[in-house]
Amino acid sequence: MSADLIQALEMLGQGMLGIFVVLGVIALFVILMQKLGGGK
């Protein structure tokens, strides 16, 4: 049972890491768009 719990925690950690990576990429993209389209 503890093995399943550890596996679940690892999956949760990977999922959270993936979410943070996606949010980081989106944030960089938004900043880049603001710099390129600063005239608006």
C-alpha cells in the first residue's frame, strides 16, 4: 500500500512540475508579447 502512495505522490509531483513549467512558458510569452507590442 505504501508503494502505491509513493507512486501517487510522484505522479502528483510530476503533474505540479508540469503545471509550473507551462505557467512559466505562458508568463514569458505574455512578457514577450508586451515588449513587442508595446505601442498599443
